[in-house]
Amino acid sequence: MEQQDIIGVYLMPEGAYCAAVSAKGSGAGMRCVFVPVGGTEQGQVVLTAMAREILRQAGPFDQAAVAVRSNLISQYYHHSEFADAKQVESTIRFDTEEAAATDASTLAITFEITASGPGGSDVTIFTAGRQTLTDILLDVQAGGLDPSLMEPDAVCLTRGLERADSFREPGAMYLLVFGRTCYLITPINPDFAPKVRTFLLPEDPDKTEPLARQVILTIAGLSENAAVKKLVLVGHCEGIDKTRMNAATGLIIETLDLSRQLNLEIPHEVNPEQHNGFLFAAGSALSLTGRTRRADFRRDFMPYQGRRRILQRSLQVVSVSLTILFLAIGLYFQVKAWRMKDNHADLQLELNNAYAAAMYGAKPPASEPLVSKLRRTLNTVKQQASGIMDESSVTGRLTYVLESINDSPKTVDVNIKTVTISDRLITIVGDTNSRTSTRELFDAFKKHKMLEVTDERFSTAKNRDEFVLTLKVKEGQSK
């Protein structure tokens, strides 16, 4: 690739999408390169290796910018009471804590103002984990790539759309689908950033129906001043039926080949469904050309200080020493873990044999600890040996009470108010239709084989015979 002044990089799990542009803003095309993830690297080494490969394929460049993918970002809509952008910026951290309900010191924060007036400003807040972005930045710096800016991918996409001739047409909403992530961008006020919404689609080749629902939902959430009449499908839009989308939303459906508008030179070997990734890289590169709105995460957590060495030579000796120390410690614990694994395997085999002997050859359960299974089986055996009903349980005592009430004559009109069960006694408070009914009810309790009456009291009030009956369960009895 020829030497370029600026490169935009969009880091994704499958690889890095790169677009290079001249800082002079000439009419030359933007050269694009896709750097896939290597097959041997793992963990954070992937980003470092990708950064080195970007430098190798893109050649030397003056500046770089990175688009941060949406699944690392949380987005909030907030209304600030300030109309001045500097005042909004000075209070955005407090507004973010209120919107996100979390400690802002753990977040990297950036924002865009979508509307402003005497009543304040509408702000779109983007947050990402400070440690996550720090790790990404340090890894790519270790590979020789030190980005000047790190922006949300939705902001980069919007910047690319702003280069389209028809972007500021009133009543238009722009839709881009990349993988399962969808971006809805609605320009409302030409002097401010557009409204941006991102969401995930379900795993379905037919994207029309879920997209139509999300479009209608997004339009409903816009202000009354935004009258959307047209939906523009941006870039590669396979799986979207324009006729059905029109019928479901009532909007005029158009398409926009943004890669042609931006004059992207995409390699022929790249799959069509990956083409939209270069739109984010191009928008990231355009952030460093001329005057444009920016939403830079680095300003908040690690401001750009130019190209410098990440590790000083004085730290290299310490790093090597620590590496050797950690390797020795890791080897020690690994050997210890191997020994414990062998002991665990022997104990597990003995336990399985003992379990099979106790359970008549049954195999150990796969989803339950052996001790829990044995304890549960033992309790079941004890209950079966002593009878089905456990006289000490609350359920058993309530069953005895209900049996006694059901055994009383049908002429007894009983109203139970409370049943209190303690460790030793059962106290029943209620009333009947007469004193005779009360005595007949008491007799029913006295006849029960498992219950013994310890105290009985009754009184007449409001044409009802009130009673308090105290019982206990007979010991040594069995149903």
C-alpha cells in the first residue's frame, strides 16, 4: 500500500478493517485493507499482532484513529440544563453517574450534543469500561500503533454519512446492518449531531420484520419536530426486503452506496458482507481531516501524547525478571495442581465404588453432588420407615386438624380464625353457630388418634360461640 497520511482502524473479533486517506483531503480514493485475526495468537497478544500487521500492510503514516465497536459501549440519552457546550462538558461526568447509576471513575466517557436551546441541550452519552479501553490501547501501542483518537463506531459511521450529498435531507432515517448490530441514524438539526441508536438483531436470515419493529419504535421516541418519511438502507443490506419494509413501516425505502460516495477501494477478496466494516474505518480516518465533530474517549482516560515508547529501557530488566519469577511461581503451582488432580481422581474413584455399593449398583448422578443425593435418599428411607406422615412437620399437624374438622357433624358451622403451631402445641381460635356445635367439634378433636386436647375455652358473642382450643400431638402414635 502506498504511504498515506492518516489511517482509520475498526477493530472487530474477526480482524481489523483499515482505511487510509490523505490529510490534504484530495480526491484520491481511500485505500482499504482487511487484517484478519491470526490463528496462533491468543488473548491480548492478538491486538498487538494485528497492530504490527497493520503497520506492515498499510506502510508508514502520520496519524491513526480507532473506532470502538458498539458491544463495548453503553449509550444513554440525557437532557442537560446547559446550552453551552463547555458547560455541558464540565458536568457530563456527573450527568453520566446519574444516567448510568454507576461510579464514573470506572468509565471512559464521551458525548455528542444532538439539540440545544434556551431550555438546555439533548446529549447522547457514550461510555465504555476505562480498563477495557486502556488494555486495548496499550496492546495496539505495543504493536507500534498509537491512535490519536478512539471514538464510538456509531460516531464514525455518522461522520462518513455526512459526506453523502443527500444526508441532510429532511425526513430521512438511515439504517446500516453489520453482522447482528444495527445502527439507526436520524439527522434532525443540521447544526448538531444526528440522533443515533444501536441495537442487536436476533439470529434470523430474514431481518425485515425485526428491523421494521425497531424502526417504528425509534420513530416513536423521536421529538415531534422529526417527521420521518424515508428510510435509507446504507451499504450491504442482504436479508432486507424493501417491499415488506415499506408495507410494515409506511416509509419510502431507498438505498445508499456509501462506499462509492466515500470512494473506498475495497479489495476484491473481501466478502460483501464485510464491506460495511470499512465504512466505520473510513469515518474514523475522516475524524483527523479538517474541522469535524469528535467524540474522543482518549480525552477522558488517556489523552494522546504523540508517538512514544510504551516501556522505557529501565523497565525492561524488571519486566524480564518479573516474567521469570511468575513463570517459576506458575510452574510450582501447576505441579501442585497436577498432584492434587491425581489425588482427587483416586478419591473420586473410591467414592463412586462406595456409592454404587450403597445404592445397589446405581451410577453417580451427573448434575448433583454425591453427598446431597445420599442425604436425600437417607431422609426418604427414614420417612418411609416411620410412616408416610411426619408428625413433627407443620404439614402433618395441619392435616390432623383438617381431618378432625371434617369428621365433625355436618350441623357444625365452624369458622377458623387462626391456627398457631409451635414446637409442642397447636392453638386454634374460631367460632361456631352454637354451644352444642362447639362441644361436638371438641369431641371430633378428642376422637382423633394423633391429637390430644390440653385446654379448651369458649364464650358467646354476637350470636356465635367463640372458642380457643389447645392441642398437642400424641407421642409414640402412628396412623
